[in-house]
Amino acid sequence: EILGYKCQKYKVTRSTALGEMSAYIWLTDQLKLPVGGGKAAENMSVPGVPGIALKTMMSQMGFTIILTASEVKTGKQDKALFTLPKNYKKETFDPNSLMGM
């Protein structure tokens, strides 16, 4: 249970360019995303499994990352929440930088 929502834990594994990636994902089917939720909806779900992720734990290349929801607000959200800051800029990411290469 996370934030009062019953969750089901799933293990997901896949091969990536950086090697085998495994993740545990805790999903709840008590929350629904609007149809056409876009990229955010894809990142919060597992194809073929109903529900929204409230926690993920990913391990790859000796690193473990855990993301856990700290708050859930349902209903209409303020559009300002989805506006990029004026100083925002997109940058490329080199995974080798994590390894000091």
C-alpha cells in the first residue's frame, strides 16, 4: 500500500543498449489517467497491465534508482504546473558521463 492505495508489485526486465535492465513497479488500479495521457501516461504504466505506478525501483550498471509518489492530487490541475521555466533548455545526455568516461 502506498499513500492509501492498494498496489500490486510487478517485475519488468528488458535489454537496453546499456545492458540488461530490471525494475520493480508497484501499480494501483484505483487511479486512472485520462485517455490520451501522452508520454507521462506511458512512463507511469506497464503495457498490458492496468494501473498507475506509485513506486518504481530500477537497477542497471550497478546503480539502483527508487522513485516513490509522495502525494496524489486527483481532479483538474492548474495549467501552470505544466509550463516550462523560462530558463529551461534541453541538453543531450551521455550515459558514459556516469562512469567518468
